[in-house]
Amino acid sequence: MILSTRSSTSLLLVFAMSVCVCVAATNDDLDPVGVLESLPPKQAVTELQARTVGPPKDALALECLGIALIRNNATRGAVAAFDRALLASETPSRSLMLNRAIAAMEMKFNALNEAQKFADWVRKSPPSGDVELVDIFGCLLNVAATKDSNKAGFSKLVSLYIYLNDEVERTAGPLRREGEVKRWGVEWIGLRLYEDRLEAVNEAREIVSERRNSAVAAKSAYDAARRRLATARLNATRNREFNDGQYASAQRDLKRAGEQLDRAIGELKAARQMARSRLPNWPAEFDPIVPGLPDDQTDAEPNEVVAVAPPKGFLADVPTDAPADAPPEEVLQDNEEVVQDEPVAAAPEPKRDFRAQPEHPLPAGLRRGMSSAEVTGLLGAPKTRVQKAGQTVYTWITEQKISAGIFDFGDDEAESGGATVTKTVTVTFAEDALVSAGEMLN
């Protein structure tokens, strides 16, 4: 049977239209996450853009659109999509806020303002032990440090990061293998290596400070030599007190001062490069977090014990005599027999939940059983003292100067910058022996 050209063309059009209808129907059956994960990035952007035009706004679809735009290297559009998702969300999800921070970090525009927005969300519900959140926040601050470290608010953001990172180290650190209890950027390392690296950074920054002072002095000497040569040239032009030897001497002085300035600038650049090489290797980008998938809030390896976030409020308020929740195992008496008429499938062994009942460490320097005098010797005079239910509760306000040296300050003059963390430490004593303690960031 031979078909005409017109008939063949008609059949092809019908076939193509049927394929398009089938594909469209298939895509319509997918939720936003399904579109994001099953379609190629460019096609996912097109499909999700069509779903987010006009009201009502779907926060999940907008978040997935932002992730698809990140995968297409369109970070500016991704930030806009995440902002629309925020407007459509009554309570922003963890994945939405982290994805927005990832896009803002890659965009590298107005990083301090973006870090402030992220910190405002964190303060509303402070996490504890969320390694992924702390890593993203630290990378965002590192981007802001190169341009905005001298601006108001940066020091407080660094204080918040140090606080959150300290909580990660206190909850997850002691349960890791091989003694990796400290965080160096996004890396787990041992305490000795951490101290060595931090000492190396501080030494490098001292060298940078010395080289900067030398460069400033060399610049002042060069400017003075230029002024002397200009005066000698002016006198020569006006034939006033002209001395050929003074003019030649001024030229030699200027040349020598210029060489010293070039050498000082070169040494300063080399010192800054050395200091940067000793800083943590902060990632320039992160993979977006797909909403709805289980949140991996630590970087735990298989079969590794994972610490749980302590309760909101005080971070370590665990009594020593807390009863265990697990019931005792049933034991057969000597005269009991197990009668089994027919095979019974063995009950599956309950999966051990490593996230249950963590042992939260006390604030640094404190231990159970310490007397109030010992704690006062460590923290100073208490702010308040309250007697209740046979126990005495003391409150201390502490300040700690922290180093911001883990961030890259670029060519800013704030290489030795730092921040001050103020905490409220509450300690409960029973018969003058410490039974529990906790601290909060002010």
C-alpha cells in the first residue's frame, strides 16, 4: 500500500502530537521534586517556570525552580526564585534557607547582607549539631570577609558562627572516630593539628602586620623623597638657590626610596599569600539540597555514632541521675520451658537509634561535683544566685574574645580582626556540688 505525501505528513503530525501529549501528561503527574529529579536541568526549568506563573504560589515548586536554576548556573535567577518561595511560605523550611544561602554564596554579591538574612533565620530557631548548616554559613561569611569585614554587624555574625561551630564540636566531635574533635573550616581534624594550624595562621598574620607597617613606612619615605625632588626641580626652574648636587642627590634618594617601596610591597603581597595558604579551604560551591529528602545534618560515615541536637534553650542541662528509658530484658526462670507448636518468625531486631539520649557535655571548664567556690574561681563573681527546691542556681555572664583568623580577609586591613562572644552560664548546685549546667549566647 503506497501512501501519498500528504497522507504521510498527516500521520507524522498526529504521531508527534500524541508523543507530546503523552510527555505532557507524564510531566503533569510528577510533583515538583519529581520534575527536578527526573527531567534534564533545562527541561526542568521550563516545566517549573510554567508551574510558578501567576497565583496561587507554590513554595515547593519555586524552591525546586531555584535548584534547577543553580544546576543551570543561573544563580541570580535562583536567588529570585528562592525569595518568591519565602514569600509563599508561612515557615521557611531548612532546605529552602540553605539553598538560598548556597545560591547567594555562589553569586558573591552583597554577601554580608545575605549572611545577615541567614543569621536572622538561624537565631529564630538555633540548631545544634547541624554540620551542613554551619559549613554553609561559614562559607558565606568567608565570601563576605573579603569585602565587608570592617562593616557593622560582621563581628556579630562571626560570633554566631563560632557559637554554632562550638556546638557542633561539642555534640558531634566527641563521638567521632580517631579523635577528630575540632573543625577546621569544613574539615574534621584532631586537637593537636588544630592548635598547630591556628598557631601557624596567627604567626602568618603577625608577619603580614609587620610587612604592612614596613610598606607604610616605605611609602612615607617615598613621598618625602618626591617632595624633596619637586622642591629641587622648582628651585632649578626659578634659578633660585639652584644646586646641581642637591638636585642629583634628590633624584638618587627618590630612586632608592622607590626601590625600597617596591620591595616592601612585594614582601607584603608574599606574606598575604602565605597567610591565605594557611587558612581553611572553604568550598566555593555546594550541591543544592533537594527538599523532602531526609536531612543529613551531619557528615557521619556509615555505622558512625551521630550526636543529636540538644534541646532549645540551655544547651547542656542534663541531670546526672536521669533514668534510662529502655526496659529490662525478660529472663526465663530455671523451671520454665519454651513451648512452640509451630514455627514462628523471629521478631526483627530493633534498630538502634544512636540519636536517642545523648550525653551532652558541660560548658568548657566545668565538671559535675565542682563546688560553687571552684566555679566562681573559674568564671568570676556570679551575676545572680537563686535558692529553689533545695538547690541553688547561679548565673554568670561571660565574655570571650575569639579570633576571626579562619576567614580570608583579602587585602583588607582587618587580618587580625576578631569578635567577642557573650554568654549566660547557668549552674545548678545541690549541697554545693554541681549537678547540671548550661549556657546560652546573648
